[in-house]
Amino acid sequence: MTGTENKPSGGKFVSASEYEPIGLFYGGFVMIGMAVGAFAGFMIGGGQEEFLKGGWIDSIIGVVTGLFIGVGLGLIYHGVLMSKRGKW
């Protein structure tokens, strides 16, 4: 067994590259969610003027919200992908 293979409970050897798309989708959704959340928080918080006066907390809240949305979308896609592969 090489370092790139795992043996799940079913006994079948699975290459780590089969799970790479899942991580890429998580990462992609998280990055998109954080970017959109930060932009929305920045704009809702009053833009540049308010950001410089202490409105940065709105952007932080937007980033955290976007992070959760991105992870949620990643989980949904993971569920869809696994159900289509029949590995659940």
C-alpha cells in the first residue's frame, strides 16, 4: 500500500485523488463565501468612510457568515457527489 491510498471499512482500496475534488469544492465555496461576505459587510457597514471609523466589525461578521455559507455549500455538494457515486 502506497502513501496515496486508504483502505476504507469496505475493504476496497481508494486513491486519495478520488477525494481531491471534495476538498477543492470546499475550498472554492469557502473562498467565494468569504469574499462575498466581506464585500457585503463592507457595503452594508457604510463603505470606506465607516470602515475607517471603526466599521471593520461589519466586514468581519460578513467574512464569518460567508465562511459558514461556504462550508454549508461544500457539505451539500459532498452529499450530492457521494450519493451519485453510491458510496454512502
